Amino acid sequence: MASRIQTRARLFLFLLWTAAAAPSATIAGRVIDAETGAVVPATITIRASDGVIVTDHPSFQAGFRSPGTFEKQVPAGETTIVVSRGFDYLAVERRFTLAADERRTETFQLRRRSTLRREGWYCGDNHDHMIHGERSILVDFSYVALAARAEGLDYLAAAQDWNIPDHSPEALDRATRALSVPGFTLTWNLEAPKNYWRGDASHTLGHGWTVGMRGRTADGRDAIAELLALSAMDYESEKAPVPNFEIQALIHSLGGISAYSHPARWWRGKWGGQGIYPVEENKFVSNMAAELPFDTVCGPTYDAIDILMPPQEVKANQEAMKLWFLLLNHGYHMAASGSSDATFDRPGGGVPGKVRMYTRLDGGVEMARVAAAIRAGRSFVTSGPLLALEIGGHASGDVVELPAHAQKGRIRAWADRLTRVELIRNGVVVRTFDAAAGKTEFAADFDVTFDNSESGPAWYIARCHGADEMQAAFTNPVWFEPRGWQPPQAWRARTGVTVVDGSGKPLDGVAEVVRMVGTEAVVESRTPFRGGRVSLDAPGTARVRVRVPGYKTAMQSIFMDYAPLRDVTVNMRPEQLTDWDTFERIRGLLREVTLEFRMGR
């Protein structure tokens, strides 16, 4: 045993000596914007002569982040260096041989690949976790900001948790504003709602992200604490369930928007072993937006839906696209969004902007402007290529009134290597432009004609692919709608209410229709009743509160307390989410809601 230890010690010392004795060189670099001449942050990938990529932080394993200047010691020999800055800039690659003890200095000029910035397009990522749950790596806000700037983002919203002791809105504002500079905005946001029914991972209501939200309510409540308390995370079975639409209502009251993230993500695997939940080896684990059909029928109560997440999630992204097309084809002006779901506390997870949104803004980046542009669909989503669609002078998010004459259209695309560019009408590819020659820049004109006998709307988007199917971009629609046409209205619930005492005796009282904004109850109407019965026409998102003299006030939710309606959502399976029959089933159930109140003293 002793000899084995001695052998290993000698081997370790030999390896140390070998590493120390290996000839080395120094590479120093400076990165500048070719247009402005300013030193800019960038991502640096150095592959040394020993084949190892130089890294300096476990959160990023494909190189290192540089504020614009860098110096690294590497083994002498053939060396490759790639300097990149997200999707907007053309990467620069150089190869050279470093002699032993050589110090080499290089300057890298990065050029924008498109004219989109001059046209008012800005990019950002709205779904990035400083601390997600793994907690194997802790980063500070300075590193998050540097990573975002090195990836060429104009803004980044960092979601919970945060590596500072004080999570108040004011503390987060101070921490993020201190690192915001001209050309880059760091802000905070929430993954909210992030909601599991009774904490069970098989019964998610859905995850979302916010943007543009104030941190305190009008009466001074901490909105961060309230929003986090409303959602039930994994295993939080003791929390009283709260539907997503009540959380979304609070987000809207704070001036923000709410987007459903990874709406079609699910898997099977091991889960459980905490709280009341036993370990299950092959459990259906859902991150799906199971409440989305209800929220659509009764609203929409949300503002956007992620159709593109990390590109390796091929099936989930395909199903999200299918879901989005379904909504568009039924007349809902729902904006497409996308996000990276980066997790800085996971090895290699600190890659913000892997999927990002570009929004067209009047003026520079202000988060209220970004939120408004996302809601209006003045945006495109990408995991690499850049893309712009224009029809008759109208861009994504615009509505053109029918009847209309034939329109001239134009698609522009940019990527390291384009392979396919498509024009899609009402979910069907109507034109494919061949870019198989591997072009880096593409533009094509086309004609759009209309059959003015059509009674419904039409929508057009552009889609393009880069070097492979994982590099894709999608615009939001340009809409064409007949004069006077309106999107679907929020569905209401025909609600029969029965009110009795503990023995079943009918009671007289008042029924209130209540709209919940987070924890705040807003009374929409009051209806007196006699004989223990009342019929109400109420929003599907409402609660009903009953007051009877001499009895405790009671409240029930149309969504949560009418079991047939609730169960459609909490038991949602993937194939049901993208089936319009699910939406119609919810509409049908809303026509026959029954609530029974047994009043207590």
C-alpha cells in the first residue's frame, strides 16, 4: 500500500515538472468595434498547441469572457484564436505558431454583419438564472454583465435567485444599474409564474418570465416577494394553489409583461423523495404551459409564448411552434418570443443569449419599450441567423386592412452560413428561397396577392435556417385582416351558485364576482340572492365570494373549484396541449360551471 502511494506521488511530481518545463508563450489581445473604434467586450476561444481550450471560469467552458483586452499564457506551438461577439458581429479567426517565450500582441476588429442596428433593432435575453438550483458555481453580477456584453447583448434580465443578501427591488436596482453602461442595460426580472399544482412536477401550470415590471405595488408591497410566494415550486405541497392568470394580473398591474416559457417541454425521469412525494423512477415531469389553453380562452391573460428555447430541445421547440401556429390560426395576436434559460450556477451553463430576441425600438433600450415591443410582436427570435420581413412597407407586428391590392414583400437574412429561407402563410410554407450555396447574406423580393372573397385574416412570417436545423430564426407576423374584424373575445363562465348551511338549508345573501390581482381582491359586481341560488355571468378567471349575514365569508375560484375545468389543466398531456379540441372543451365547460358553498358560522 505504501509503495503504491509513493508511486502515485512520484507520478504527480513528474507531471508537475513536465508542465513547468514545457515551453510557453504569451498571447495578448485587444478587441475593437470596427465602426466606432471603441474597445468592446468579446468572447475569446483560444485552442492551444496541446488541444486544450483556455478557460478561466467554470460557468463557461468554450473559452473566456474578455472586457476588450486580455493576456493569456499558453503552450508554445500552433495556436488558434477565435474572437466573437454574439450574432450581430462577424467572428474573427486567426492561426499562428508561437515560439517559446514569445509574447504576441493581436488587435481584432469586429464588424457588424447587418444594418439592423441602424434600423432600430436591439437584442436581449429575458430568461437567465444567476442561481437556478444547482448552486455548484456562484457568480456575481459583474460576471453576469460581462458574459452578456461579451455575447453582444444590448440588455440582459437576470432572474432568481441572485447572489446578493438583499433581494429587495431597491437592492436589485442598485446592483444592476451599477453595471449598466452606454450600450448595455443589466436589469433583473423573475421566472414567474413558476407554478406546480400542489408542488407535483407532473402537474405543472406553467413557467413564465417577466420583463419591464416595477418592483413594488402601488401601495408599496414588495412585488418580488409576493410573486415568489404565489407560485408553488417543486415539492411545495402545503401552498394554497394560485392560478397563473392571477399572477399574470399582478405582473400587468406592475407595468410588466408575462411570457410563457418552454411551453411544450417535458421528460420522464427520476423525481421525488422530498416532502409528501415518494421517489418515482419514471415519472412524467412537466415544464409545459398546461394552463395556457385556459388562459387563452379566458384572455389571453399572457403576452407572448417562447417558440424557441435552447436549440438542442428540438422536439419541444417543434411542438411550441405548432402551438403558436394553432393560436395564430384561430385569430389570436400572440407574439412569439424566445429565451436561453441560461443557468450560471451550472458548469458550462453561463451562456446568455444562446437564444435571443430582437425588438424594434423607437429610441434606445428602456425596459418599458422592450416590453411594449415584445407584446406588439415588433420582434424576431433567433438561435443564430438574423432575419427581417417587410410586406408593402409593413413589418412584424403591423396590421394591414383588407381588402388590399397586391403587396411587394422582402425578406433579408444574415448568418455564418444560410441554408434555407421560407415565407409562411397561415402556418404553411408558400415560398422557399434556396440559400444552399452557403451565403452569409440573403435578400429576396416576392409578391403577396389576396383573394378578397376570403372572410378571415391572414398572417405571414419569415423563417430561416443557418448551418443546421438548430440555427434558426422566426419573425413575428405581418397581419392582414378584413375591415372590422376582431380577435376572439375572452370567454365568460355561466356559473350556477348554490349556497347552503351545514345542514343543507338554503341561505340568502350577496354573491360577488372578484378579480384577483395577486393577493388583492377587486370586486367587479355584486348580486343579491334568495333561496340559496344565483346564476352569474362572470369572467372565467374570476372568483366568487359569498357573504351571508351571520356566516363566515367564503370564496371559490371558477377555475380551481369547478373540478372538471381544473382537471383538464392539471392533468394536461403533451398531445392535448397542441390540440384545438382542448380549447373547445374548456369553452364547453365554461358554459356549465357549478359552485356549491356550505357556509360555516
